[in-house]
Amino acid sequence: MTTATHPSPLTLPAGTHALCSCGLSKNGAFCDGSHQGSSHSPSILKLEEEQTVYLCSCCASAKKPFCDGSHLQLSASTPQSQGPWWKFWG
């Protein structure tokens, strides 16, 4: 399996969302507390209305969990991880 070379869209309703920043969550892109005891903390996203956000799938974004366009700079020869940084388990 290779890493996606484009962001993963996620449509979220209005409200507060805790997004995984450690890559260990068993709840996909959402924090489940697996970061406890590490230096990571969830990315808190507060939305006034429903919005589609784009999550990094290439593991190169400096703004994880969000896409910053880094995938545009990756070449086919660049070694990449086996999946989105937030979905190590499969």
C-alpha cells in the first residue's frame, strides 16, 4: 500500500472537534486519548457552521492533521510511510 498523494476531505458539523495528532487513535482522524503520556495533544477545531476540512494523507504536512500542500512537492521516488499519519493501523 502506498500513501495517498492528495488530502482526505472530512465534512464536519458545527461544533468543537478534537482531531488526532499522534497517529495512534483507534477512532480514525478523531482523538481517542491514545496520546496520553506523550508530547502530543489533539488539534482542537471549532467550527461555527458545517465545513469540509482537508486532512494530510502524505505524512509531509507541517500543519498536521491538516493538509498544507506538501504532497505537491513529493516525487514518486520519495520514500513515504504506509498510510495516512493518523491511520497507522491499516
